[in-house]
Amino acid sequence: MQIPRRLWRRCTFFFSRAVGHTYWSGVAVLGGLLEAIGVLLAWKGWEPWAAILLGVGGSVLATVLVSLAGPAGDEVYQTFLRLGVTEFYPNRKRYERPEINRRWVHRLGEAKYRCVLLGQAHGEWCLDPDFPTTLRERVRSGVKVEIFFLDPMCKAADVRAREDSRRPDKLKPRIRSSIRQIWEIREGLEAEFRDSLKLYVYDATPSLGLTWIDDFMLVTHYLAGLINRTAPLLRLQSRPIPDTLFAVHEGNVREIRENFSHEITPDNIARYITEDAHA
């Protein structure tokens, strides 16, 4: 009984009103209609036309059956696509493997109009020797860049520092060092480009890291018992429909920017790069 039930569930999903699937209902109806007309013409003796319509209708129905048996008929697979999830990894380091050419700075170099980096210290970015050059080049090419650091003076930083304590380079010094390095990059830009590179500190639960390049995001979800570089990772693609994970994280970035962040400026930069600074 399990096989007929699974087949029925797959068919009802495939021909449902889920995103993109009304198309297959129309294709199936078209194929069936062509087959019916072909049978009628064969019965009336119009064999050349009957053969053409039967052949085309059979090919159309075969396409529907092959699609039904493939990923297009899998509800779980289609749900991931509808939510915007195009890739997922149990460990961020697997995404970073150089042999599959997925280095983070390489993605930054592909940005055309927007880059948002939301994280804690962004230490891996700053350790990449190509990062300063790539960042400058993208900003000078018109890309708007926003980088959000966890405020090293907030209570959330104290909590996360304890959770990430197995790393020899402590979290708060990493945050201050990264802010200093990227601020120096910003100050080295021509005056007309500096406003295109904005730095923020935020005081909120540091539950994830996010790299938003144009219309896709790389999202890593931090776990209390693991260091950041072993966090799970999702790649999310923008979709022209509501209720996607991309839209959720886009709204989260906006909320953090508007309600939990302070922009770093020449007037307050010393507070965030000096170890003994106080709020």
C-alpha cells in the first residue's frame, strides 16, 4: 500500500497549484488532447495526420511522465527551491574548499551592485590576501558595501566569546582588529567612494553570519557548541514570490541596521578599535 500512496501523493503535488506546477497540468491536458484527436483521425482514415498527432501527443505525455518521476515531482525538493535554497552544507568549511573554487573573496569579486556582510569579526575575510584589493576595486566600480560587526563592548559579545573560546585568537581582539583593518581600507579610498563602504557595529544575538551578494546570500548559522568556521551553510537565491528564506534574511538585515546598529564614523572609531574603550 505504501507505493500507491506515495505515487498518489507525488501526482497530487505535481499537478497542484504549487509554484510552477500548473504548467504541467496544461502540458498533460495538451498531450491527452492530441492523442484523442489522433485516435479520432485514425478512426476516420486520415492516417498521415493521425500519425503526426499521435506521435507528438505521445512525446508530450512522455515528457510529463519523465518529469513526474524526476526532481520536479519531489515535494521536498520543490519546497527547498520555492524557499530559495539552492545549496546547503553541514559545515561551512566544505563550501570554502579551494578545489571547488568557492572562496569567499571570489564571490565578493563577482558583486555588481550590492554586498552586505553580517557577522561577528569577519576575521576570515581579513586574513585573505586578496580581500583589500578586491574590496577597493568593487567599491570603486560602484558596488555599495555594508559590513556589520558584533559590537565588542556589548553583552552578546561576552556570551559568544565564551562559546567560541576554543579558538586561540579571542573573539573581541579579532573584532577590533578587523574593524581597524577595514576602516583603514575605507580611509584609503578617494573621498567620493568612502560613503559606498559603510561599517556598523550591532548589539543583538549573533546567531548567524550572512554574505549577501546582489541577488543571492550565503548564510551560516552559528551553534553554541561549535566554533564559527564549522557552522552549517545555506545558499539562498532571491525569488519573485513572498515567504522565501531570502526575504526573511533581507528583513532581518534591515531590522538590525535600523534598530540594533550604530554606524562607525571618524568620531567614534576609537571606541571600537581600542581594547580598553568603554561605551
